[in-house]
Amino acid sequence: MTEQSAHEKYEFKKKLESLRDKKGRSTELISIYIPPDKQIFDVTNQLKDEHGQAANIKSKLTRTNVQGAIESLLSRLRYLDKVPENGIVYFTGAVDIGANKTSMESEVIIPPEPITVYKYHCDSAFYLEPLEDMLKDKGTFGLLVLDRREATVGLLVGKRIQAFRNLTSTVPGKQRKGGQSAHRFQQLRLIAIHDFYKRIGDAASDIFLAVEPKDLKGILIGGPSPTKEEFYAGEFLHHELRKKILGLFDTAYTDESGLSELVNAAGDKLQDLELMGEKNAVRAFFKELISDSGKVAYGETQVRANLEINAVDMLLLSEDLRAERVTTNCSVCGYENKWTRRWKPGESAPTAGNCPNCGSSLEVTDVTDIVDELSALADKSNAKVVFVSTDFDEGSQLMNAFGGIAAVLRYSTGV
């Protein structure tokens, strides 16, 4: 199975967002998942049976729409000689487009991972769960930061850090109360430390063992010395989990922020993860930005201008960026305008408006996805393209503070 490129993942995610937004008035939207080992003959036979059963639907409009969707599917399957290696998914049905109107729409998806189960589904929304599961990052790492006062247990799931438990200790400070012997005080303190380590180990074991074993890629432990070394030597984690410990790392914090610090400290162990590649790319951008070298650009206008003169070394695009470049023309006086609109799934495209020169209605002649356009410009100049998730702080900052578009330049251009 060929691994998806970052751009292919972006397109796949965007397509699912579009399908998720489509609704039918009744159970008129059909989703059919065909695995690679399924015979097309068997699928067409079932669809013919479903077409016959749809004749019993009481509502004439629903009956007509469902049978029309099935007929569309049967027509498409006639041209399918062989099911692709990963299977194929068809989405067809009468989509509600407002103003008491519907539109018969169809979409075909070749999934990035194999479909394992055949499924025919008819509902008021398309059935997307199996495809949405393919978007989820399945690699998981256990995270634990601790000292003698506090501990936090979490998981790194794909690119997202999730904190699950925060524990605080009853370990007394190093200053003993009056009347206690030094030996007695030290004994009580060691017992309290041991009990706290045991609580940490039990909590961490419960959380890490709940992860599917094949998905738990490793465990990272952080904290100040000698605490983390004491915990590790005491074998407080479940014996199966101890085999997955990747290393001990110095961290200054033991609260939720300590989990992020731990992931950064363990960068060498995680260097093959997409997360670290994205973090390093954003850090390179911030480093040049802070240095005032002039070798950065951000925002669509600046980045586009630098791409057009082949000055971009690395293009950073947020995975959450949704924008289109719209071209409008006036057929009367020839006026043309290009502008960018941001959009969200479910939003309708704004009308083109009227020509500022002659007042005639403008016509939309071209709509281009900004990500596709900027990626194509980057490819022409051999610039590296990095898609950045918003599941971590730096990635979220790229989207919110810089509009999801930034670049590290080969040289300062002043553009």
C-alpha cells in the first residue's frame, strides 16, 4: 500500500468535510463500501434487490430519489472492471440544496487504506465513519512527567497531546517537625515517596494498558533528576509496559505543560514522526522571523509574490486552511478581478456582485483552491511543502497568527 502524501491527506480530509455537510430530506443518501475481494456481480445483484424493495417506500418523492440513486450506482458499476487494491466507495443521492430543491450528486473515493467489510447504507446523511477512521493517527506514545510533589500522565496520539491524570503527593518537605528524630522523619518521608511512586505507576499503567498494544509505540518518562531515575529503578510500571520505555528525559515541569516539554525533549526518539517534522519546520520559520534576517514571508500576498520569483525554500501550509482564489469577469466591458475568499464547510459561495465599471452582473469564471495553487507554484521552484497540523501549539499559532500560510526564503527579497 502506497503511503499518502501530505497533499493527498489534505485533499482527502477536505473531500470528507464536503460529504459530511451534505444532507438528504429523508433516507435518500446511499453509501456503498466495496472491499477489494468483493465480486462486482454480487454488488449489482444486491442493488437490483434494493431497487425492487424501494418500490414499497410510501413517499413518492423518496421512492423516486432512492431508485434514481440506485440506478446511478448500477450505471457506474457497469464501467468498473475490477475493484481497486484498497476497495472503492460510492456516495450517491438527492442532496438538499435549499429553497425546497434537491440535486442528485455522486462522489467516488478510492480510500488510502484497504476496506475490509462490504457495506450498503441508506440514510439522510452519508456514512463516513470508516473513512474518517483512516484520518486518525494510530501511533500512540505514553507520556509521564513526575517529581516528588506532582505527576501528570498523558498520551501523544498522532500529533495531539492529551493529559489524563494529574496526581499530587503528601510527601513531607525536607524540614522535619520539632520532636521528631531525624531517622524517624527520614523513614516516614521515604515511605511517603514510595507510596506516591506506586500511585503514579498504577495510574500510568491503567491509562497505557487501555491503549491497543499494537498502537502503543513507546513510553517516555520525564522529570528532574533523581526522581525519574528512582521511579524507573523501582519498577512501578506494569512489566509489559516497562518493555516499551524509550528513555528518561529532563523536564522542568510536571504539570500538563510538562507533557509538551517531554515530547520536545524526546525529539531524537520521535524524529520519524510527522509531528516532529512539522514542529521543526515551524521552528525554522520562527527562528528566521525572530532573527530579523528577512528570510521569511507570511500571508497569502507575500508568500505568493516570493513563490513567483522562486525565492521560497520551504512553504508551510496549515491543514485547516480553507481558501479559494476566485476569478470574476464582466461579459459586457471585459473587467476581470481575482480575489480570495476563506470558507468553512457548509458555507455558500458569495455572489459575484456587479461590475464596478459598468454595473453589469459579474460571472465567476474560475475557482482555484489556494492550497493547490500555492503548492503548484512551490513544485515549480523545487520548494519543500510542509502541511502543518493545528493539534500542537506551534501549528495552531501558524494558523491563528499567520493565516495558515508562511514560508522560509532562500534569501531576503524585501517582498
